[in-house]
Amino acid sequence: MSAVAVDGVWKFYGDYPALRDIRLEAPEGSCLALIGRNGAGKTTLLRTVAGFMRPGRGSIRILGKSPRETETRRSMGFIGHGIAVYDELSAIENLTLYGRLYGLPDPKKSAVEWLERTGLERVRNGLVREFSRGMRQRLAVARAFLHEPRVLLLDEPFTALDDRAIAVLQRLLREALAANKTIVLSTHQLREALELASHVALLARGQVAFHGPCTPEMVSDPGYVYARYGEG
Amino acid sequence: MGFFRQVLVVTSKDLRAELRTKEAINASLAFALVILVLFSFAFDPLEETTRAISGGLLWIVFAFAGALVFNRSFTRELPNDCLDALVAAPVSAPALFLGKSLANYVLVLAMELIALVVFGVFYNVHWTQFFWQLMLVVALGNWGMTVIGTVFSALTVNLRLREVMLPLLIYPMLLPALAAAMQLTGYLVTGTPISSQNIAWLQMLAGFDVIFTAVSLVLIEHVLVG
């Protein structure tokens, strides 16, 4: 069974089709890198897959179920453009809140554990608004991984990360793949993404220009996919 | 996690965030007090007509000051895209809505209770004469305002002119509830208790609350997921 299956999805903004007949699959335990120029539809696709908006046509299944089903949402982790933590709350309060929302058996214990794993235990009681950008990003990573999701949807996760946060995220993503979790990530940082990816999908003007396994040529030359299948 | 536990988690999160910043409650309370004091200069508190319209004045103040709280309800989720994380979490949309509504209810009620005391002082009305009946009217009127305010706050959260759009949308919807609350408050502060003569207003207010709570719970998933 595919962990993520996108079948004939169209998404319209008014009359403009931002996604056109997208068909993609990500097998369980795989890492699918969504690449494409600005405006290609990567964010719209990820947000639609995450269930933040409904497709105009077509269907999306995550672990065989609709993205809006409660069980699916429990199995899904999302990192978008925002860090999705509250500035007025402390790091531990934020993670405990999400732990409660995800119904974890001991939200506080999980929160402490993830603060340690992301190197934020020292500032656990600090308000997020006082955090540096890198610390905020690491907290966002902790928030997304807190409930041990089986499917991770990451929208440009390496953007604006400092080197420490990139290292933390890459380590966590490798651990997730080793634990047979599925990752779908959109990115412009091809080198970081292709090092992790088992599959690649190139989007161009809302359509899939290429979808297939990640090959050694792609890893050695990140511009290869654009040159071969894209707009050069 | 059970439905009511989800509701309480969302409510406590909103109240904790608001108590840290006090953005909505301070603005709402300051607005209510200033308007009440200004109105008291405009109308002679010793005149009978002033007492007759004081219920209406009070609910106009509640409605305008309440809109400041409702505006913040979903806007609070915009920085850092927190709304995405809430929508992605395995929390039912009705639980999210009720949680936010309860937090708004508490904040607006706090503003109303303080404003009521000021109202009693400046308008020479006997607001404590039928205190519990007045509290019932405030509780029901507040819930009606809160339900409509919260659902439209969710609906307008992504609009550029949301601060303008929210009042424009909620006041026409609130007309039946506000009319009933104004009438009942007018009776109570002028010494007329709720009786068979005017209980239809109370029934209308309660009916409004039940209907719009049910409609909001059904529609909120469609409001949050476009």
C-alpha cells in the first residue's frame, strides 16, 4: 500500500488551475522529494495532501484513508512555512499543548524528551518570542516529530535553518526513514533533499513533469532533473 | 482524547495566551468603559427615557466591545501559521470551535461584568434588583454573540480587511439576539421582572443560541478547510 497516493488531483484558485491532474505515489518507508520552480504548485500540493484544503477534483489517500480523518491526522506530521508554535507560550508549554492535542499518554514527558533531542532543554521555560530564529526552527521540528508520525509532510524544511538546525533535521529524517516512516518534502535545496530522497517528482506549472526513483545521476548533479525533464 | 478534553485544551490554550498578552481583553474593556462613560454624558441619567433605553445602550457597548475579542480569536493563530497546526491536529473542528468559543465567552463575560458595575453607577439603574435574571440574560446574550463572533472570526481570518468585515457580518446576524437581550435588560433594570408578559424574548434568545450553536458546529469543518 502506498503511504501517500495522489490520484488525478486538480486544485483551482478561482479559474486558475494551480494543480492539474497530479498523480503521485509515495510507498511506505520512502522519501519523495517534490522539486520545481517557484509557483510550480509544490506548496499547494503539500497543503492539499495535508488536508488544509480540498482538491477541486481527484482524491488523496494517506495510509489508505482520507487526509481529514482523525486517524490520518494522528499519523501525519507537517512542517510548513511557519513554525506553528505560539510566541506567547514557552517551549515546554507549546510542545505539551500539541502533545495533548495529539492525545499522547504523557504529553509533558514527550515534550521534555523532544526538547532534549533538539537541544532546547536549556530554554524549556523560555517564551518562544524570545528565541533566536534557529531555536524557533528546532522547536518547530520537535513539534512536528512529537507524536511520532508515520507520514511527514515537509514544505521547504531546510529553508532559513541554521547549520545546527539542518543537522538536527537531517538526523531526524534519517532516523524516520530507518523506522519505515514516509517523508514527502518540497524543497529548493536539491542537494540536501536528494541525499535523502528515494523518489523524485518534478512539478512544472501545476503538472508532474517527472516522477520516478532518485538515481545516482540526480544525487551527483542536483540540476540534472531540471536539465533532463524540466525547463532547463 | 475525548471531545470535551479537546475543548478544554483549546480553551485553556487561548486563555493562557490571552492572559500573557492581554491584547483583546484590555482593548475590549477600555472600549466598553469609555463608551459607557461618554454615553452617560450624552444622556441625563435622571430622565425616565434614559433608563428605558439603557438596556439597548448596554448591549450596543457589549456587541462592539465583544467584536474586539472575537477579532483576535482566530487572528491569534495567524503568526507562525499556528492555524495550520491546529487544523492538522487530530482535533475535531467542532471541538476546536467550542474551545475557542468558550475562551471568548469567558473573556467577553469578564468585560461585561465589569462594564455592568460602571453601568449601574453612571446610569442610575437598579441592575441588582433582579440580579440573577439579569445574569441569565447576560449569559444567554453573551453565548449568542460569542457563537456568531467565533464562527465569523474563523470565516474572515484570511481576509485582508477582517477587522472591518467581522463587525459588518456579525451585527446583522446578531439582530434577533441583541433585540431580545436589549428588551429583557430594559425590563430588568427598570424594575420589571421576567414574567409571562415578556418571556417570549427570553425564549427567542435561548432559541437563537441553540439554533446558531448547532448550525456553527455543523458548518465549522467547511469554514476551516477550504
